[in-house]
Amino acid sequence: MSTQNRVQSAPTIAAWAHSCSRGRLHRPIYKRAQRPNGIWVMPFGLAAAVFPIRPYNSPNPPLQYRRVPSLRCRRDPMVIVFFVLSCLIQPVWATISVSNTTPMQGETVEATYAPNGADKIVDHKTSQFFSFNHNTYKLFPTESGNFHCLIAMPADLTPGKYSITFGDEDCPITVKNAKFPVEHLSLPKTKDNFIMSPGEEQAMNTAKATLSNQRLWDGHFIKPCQAKISAVFGIRRIVNHKLLKDYYHSGVDFAGNLGQPVKACADGKVVLAHRNFKLHGNVIAIDHGQGVVTIYIHLQKIMAKEGDCVKAGQQIGAVGATGRANGPHLHLSLYVNQVAANPLPWFSKTF
């Protein structure tokens, strides 16, 4: 084959589109004459359409490349359909989104993984967990076909930039300083310690680590006690003139009267109901599903037992001063995947 008879490439996309709009190519192009039914692929993003081009009056040339000065192009309906679809269809990528990319210390965020239509989460990744701050968080399916979990920003987490990751994908967030206040307390020597009863720490940790697949709550939580808040979440404490190191208030205190009703914040199942712990006193823990647990501490009396299913607003106990308490009050803790979270936003916002 001579050099001058050799062509360099098939017609360009622009030339082909021009020919289809006018019905004829108005400038010489190069074509493999031996294959009148050529296959051209036009990529748009990741989509690709295959267009058969059928020239009219194409002679049967020898098996070589030759220059075709003029070419008629049939307006095949399938060609037009594929061309339009390739322009409209855009690739859809799996994404990670977060309800709040600038949370404060102690705040809860919802992280969502949205796979594309053809993606199967169990096949697409090696795990079904988000990772954040060296911890893993199990994903749960949503009604929309996505996957999500709740992540609490630890109260003692150093403010700065972090990432919530899933496989090789990530979503950057910036944790802000909540500027928690400092509180002064005076306690008798018998209570100026964190000594626990045998098995108390293990029982509390087991309750905090409860992880059930079903979401039991609906809407925002309700306040467990109709009393003013005497201590907010995240407070650093100076007890008997000494700052407690590595300590922050892991819940909210309600300054209720002795015997005042304590109600469940949301629907759930009682996973712990124990009396006379040395540190926590009489305590109830309720599992609300998907890693969310509320704990009611220092109760005067307990009105539910382990395994009971309770409804939002149902009385489960009464305000007391049992355990390490300097007076009647309810301490409410909210744990999200074993991390203490600020309960106050849950009273006005649905997670």
C-alpha cells in the first residue's frame, strides 16, 4: 500500500454531525472503503453510543484505504436516538454527604452514602462502615435507597479539620470549638471520687454499646423532666477547688424535685435497669435503635425493667439523689454509637 493512499483516521465527530444535519459531507474525509458499515463510538462523559453509518453508492473497492471525496449519510432513526440519549445521560457517582460540615464539639451529624443506580454496597466496597476519628460506624439503609449513620463529635475532640471516609471516598468536615463553661462544685469527701460498684462499669459500657438495626424513634426527642436545666453538656468541673482532668459533663442535668416524674425521651427498649450503683445510683438505659441510647441517672425509683418496650413520654422513674449526687436531679446522657452527645439539639431537631 502506497503512502499517499493511506488514511490517518475515521471521520471526526464534528464532520459526522455536520453530515447528518446537511445530508452530505461538503469536504473530503477519509473512510475505510472496504467496510461501508463502520462502527463509530462517541463518548459523552462515561456514556458511549454506537452509530452505524451507511454510505450510499459506495463502490466495492480493493482491500486498501482510499480517499472518498464525497459521502452521503443516511438519517437512521436509531442513530438519532442514540445520539440524543448519549447527550442526556450523565454518569452518576456514589457520594458521601453530611448534614452539617461544621459541627461543634458534642453535636450529632448524619452521614449519608448515596450509591449510583447500578451500585451494590456490599459489592462496591469491602466494608459497610464509615470511619471517623479512628472509629467505625455501621451503615443502615434508608427508605430512599441510601445508607446512613449518626456520628457524634466528642466533647474533648480537638477542633480542626477531619474526614468521614468510606473506602476510598471521603467527606471533609471542620469541628468547631464549643467553648464549654467551667462549673464549681462542692462534694462531701464520701462522694468526691469516681469509685464504682463491682460490675457497674461493665454494665454501663454494655448499655452504651447497644447497636440494634431497627430505628425505634420517630421525630425529635422530648424532655424527660419538666424542670429547668441546671448543668449543660460538656461542662468542665472544679470539684472542691480541684479541676477534674480528662473530664467533661457527659449529659444534661435537670433540677427536678425529689420524686418528680421522669419520662422516656423516645420509643425504645430498656436494656439496663439497675438499683444502687455507687456512682450512677438507680439507673435506666433505653435503646432507641441504630446506636442511639439514652441513660437516666440518680433516680429515686425505677418503674421499668430490662426488656420492656416503652413509648415516648411514658414514665420510667422519678427524680432522685442516688449515687454520686449532691442533691435531687436527673442526669440525662445520650450516647450515639458509644460517644456522648449533647442531648439538647435532639429536643428540637429530628435526626
